[in-house]
Amino acid sequence: MQKRGEDTRTHILEAAQNLFSQMGYDACGVADICQAAGVSKGAFYHHFPSKHAVFMELLEGWLEKLDEQLLAFRAQSADIPSALLLMSGLMNELFQRATSNLPIFLEVWRQACRDNEIRREISAPYFRYQAFFQSMIDEGISEGSLKAVDVQLVSRTIVALGIGILIQGILDLDGADWQQVTRGGIELLIQGLTN
Amino acid sequence: MQKRGEDTRTHILEAAQNLFSQMGYDACGVADICQAAGVSKGAFYHHFPSKHAVFMELLEGWLEKLDEQLLAFRAQSADIPSALLLMSGLMNELFQRATSNLPIFLEVWRQACRDNEIRREISAPYFRYQAFFQSMIDEGISEGSLKAVDVQLVSRTIVALGIGILIQGILDLDGADWQQVTRGGIELLIQGLTN
């Protein structure tokens, strides 16, 4: 029974991922997802309270790999500046994922403008990355690889660089090697944090 | 006649601005704009080829003031680092404008995912700001206030900071004084550009 439940869950997630891309998030209803996944509405609502909950689980799935890579890079680096430079190498992958899911993000974000609960949920990963980089900067100051700085300011600047380069990459697809721009921007920032 | 034509144009723009906010960009048609502005469809199409053209003129109007302020700050500053710090003070205003028009931006951007012409048009202001900061960094290197750096990289990093802080401010409205974060981020960057 456990196994069949997991299969149903996976079918729903896979069907939703395809339909959100093909039809658009708004246009795709729970009935469409059920039909494509070959499950009943009862089975759907047994696993997910809403279409939005399916989106959130897809989003968490997309970010899971990024989280693992960030943690692995931090663990394998000799110090925080090296870890930050290593992390800039994740931009291309992040960029591909963001580009292919951009229309879905835009529609969900549009919903978040009208619905505070959705707004809170889609903001959660942002706060996680903010806290992650804050703890890295704290560690860099403790280990002496970074000078004493405002850790919140620096983590927000790092997150800003990431988001801002991602969006420039989307606006100007072939305009630059955006992974190299990320690395260069992080290098500039590290120079400001070490001199 | 000239005067009446300008009035019609202004009425259309004002009506569209209100309706895009109230109804949403997608839901609002040319017929709605004509009715609210009290003009005929013929008059509308005399002034604008499409609803998208109305949006682009509104966008250019919103950015015009920003452009003027950027140019004024550059003109009145003793050197490029001072000009960049002064410019960080524009974030709050930019932020208010971006927040109130966010739903419209998201819908137009969603359209740009399907339509390359719209994509090209909404990317145009981005390229303008990129070129503007590039010329500033060039000037900073010439005047000796900045060290010799990759000007494209630095202008992309500055634009990334601006976009990334704007989006964090939208996700985390009351989480920080975002204008102060912008100033702090620019200060860090300048340290990296001058040491």
C-alpha cells in the first residue's frame, strides 16, 4: 500500500510538471492533472490539498539538488571565499532550470500578489538561502578569511547578485557567459570583503 | 487638432494605467480602455498599434524620471564612486514603483515567454541601463577613481545588485531598509573596485 501511495504521488507530480509547462499553470486544473496522471480526484486530494501544494512540492524538488550542491561545496572548501567561488559554478544549471520553469514561476508569483498565504510559501526558499549565506559569512569572519562586516548586508548582497544575474541571463540569453559573470561578481565582492 | 490628439493620448494612457492595475493586464482589452478613456477604437488605433504599445509607453514614462535622476546624480558628483553611492538612494522610489506595478510586469513578462517581439521590447530598458553603467565605469577608470577592471563585468554586477535587491525587497517587504542594503552593497563593490 505504501508503495502504491508513493507511485500515485510521483505520477501526480510528473503529470503536473508536464501540464504546467504545456498548458500554463493557471490554465491547468486539478481535473487535468488527475486525467493525465490516471488518478481519481479523491486520490489527488489524499496526497495534496491543492494545485498550489503540487507546485510547492515541485519547487522544493528543484531546489533540493541545489541545496545538496551548496552544502557539498561548503564542506569540501578550505575556507569561505573558496566555497563562494566554487558555488558560482552552479549558475549555469540554476539558469537552465529557471528558464524552463519561468512561465510557471511568473504565473504563481502573479497569484502571490493576490494571496498572502501563497506569497509566504513562495518566499520561504528565499529566506532559507539568506540564512545559509549569513551563516557562511559568520563562519568566514570566525575563521579569519573575511574581515568583520555586517553579515546580513553581505548575505543579502550575495543573494542579490545571484537573483540579479539569473534575471539578466533570462533577459539576455546569449549576451554573456553568465556563469563567468557570476564568478567575476563574487570575486569583486570577496575583494571588498578581504581588503 | 494637435492639442486634442495629445489629450486623447493622455486619456488612453491614464485609463490603461488604472485598468491594468484594477483588472490585470491580460483581462483588460482595448475595448475596456476605449470605454474608460471615452474614445473610439479608431482613435485608439490612431495613437497606438496595440495594447502592448500602451504598456511600453507607460513603462518608458515610469523609467523616464529614473533616467533623469541617474543623469543628474552623475553630473553633480565629483567622481564615479560618489555618483554610484548617490544613485543607491533611488532604490526606495524604484521599489515603490516596482511593487505597485508588479502584477502588470509579471503578466507582460509571461507574454514575452511566448512572443519574441514583446521579449525584445521589454528587454530594451535593461540594455540601456547596462550601457549606462558601463560608460560610468569606463569614466571611473579614465579619471583614476576606479582600478582597471572588466567594465562589462562590473556594469552587469551593478545591474545585478539593483535587480536582486529590488526582488528581495518585494519578497521581504519589511525585512530590511532596502535602500540602506543597496548603499551597503555598492560600498562593498566600490571597495573591490578601488583596492
